[in-house]
Amino acid sequence: MPVTMPKPPDGATQAALESLNSVRGESLSSESLRDEALVYPHRGYVMDVLDVAAGRLLETAIAGPWRHMIARGQLIEESVDVVEADSNGRHRLTNRSRGTRNGAMARAIARALVAPRFRNESFEARVLAIPALSVMALWLVGNDKSLLIPVGTVPGVLKSGKQYSSDAFLAALRSSAQARLEFDNSPKSM
């Protein structure tokens, strides 16, 4: 089984649809979306720079919102993030993002879904972000291993589109994370 997209809770998809409704000013359902569609639902994960600097594993990454990409025809440059808002399981929109990174992530996901090299193993697609390092990667989680494919570059450290093992990915970022933690931009007293 190749790379698969996880199925978000129904409430997360409904909240994403409601986000489209509010922008368009009309009531939509997944069947009535004509020029817009929600595609590539996935879970976002965030890893703290402290964990990267300390050499901790990807398992320290914290599950974040469900994300849906918004496709307009063949163009994807927007996404919506939805979180569970209360104990009753209701979901709410937390972020709507527009920009080239959304399109780049959508292309990375699309390539992974059809890549022959992933056909003999089972992977779930996730997205990993390390905000303090401005790093975002497609995170393919398998039974025995994880693979990461950076989206965007980290000059001199990671190459966009290249496949890394979890160990190689984190090892490549460790010195950048340590340097980031050592940087002090606090005001100096005179």
C-alpha cells in the first residue's frame, strides 16, 4: 500500500467547508463545490527547536490542527487549519493561509502519492513544521521508518524535495537549532 492521506474527523472537514462558505457568502456542501475543492487533508505536527537541538526523536513533535488544501481548478495556494474546539467534538477554523508554500506542499504530496518508490510500503502523509528554523517537510510515517521531504530550502542544510531518513533530517538541523538557541537579540542596557 502506498502513501495515503489520513481521514480527518467529519467535524474538521465541515469546519473547513464552512470557512469556504464564509468567504463566498453562500452555503456549500462537499457535493456543491464547483470551482473550489478541499484536497489533501492531513495532520500538522510541530517540533520545538529545543527538541531538535537536544537530538530528540520525531516522536516529540506535537500533533496540531487538521489542514485541508483549497484547490481552485489546478491551482493550490491556500489552506485552512481546523482544531477540535470543545469536549463535544465540535471543530473550528484557526487559520487560513495563502502563499506559495501551500502550493509547494501540495506538489510534494501529489508526487509522494504516485511515486513508485513508495508502492511497496505503507506510509501516512503528515506535515512537520519547525517554526524557529522556518522548516516545513512532508513527513511520511511508516510502520518501521519515517521519511521526510523538505518543502522549501534550508540553505546549506537541507535540499527541497530530497528524501531524508528521520535521523539524517534531524542531524542536519541540529547545529542550526543549537545556533538559534544561542542567538540573543534582547536589548542591551547602556
